[in-house]
Amino acid sequence: MCGRIIGDQRNNLNAETLEMLTCIQDWFAAEKKIVRLERLMNLQAQVLRNMKNIRTIF
């Protein structure tokens, strides 16, 4: 496990269940980071396209 502190309500779950819950939580956190990165990359591409369009106008 990741050295996380486990709350009282989870301390009676077995080790496999705790590990599964921790992994799922980590996957969700990683997925959120990926979505944010994809949004930033799309925004960057849009800005670069807009800059290219502005150069062609002038």
C-alpha cells in the first residue's frame, strides 16, 4: 500500500479490499490528471492555430 492513513471505518476491511480501494482511488486521481493534461494540450493547440491565423492576416 501507499503509506496512507486508514480511517476507523475502514480498519475492519481485509487487506485485499483495502488495497483494491486504494488502487481504484489512485486510478481515478491519475485519470483526472490525464483529462486535465489533454485539455491543456488542446488549448495549447488552439492558441497555436490562432497565432498562425493572425500571422497570415498581417
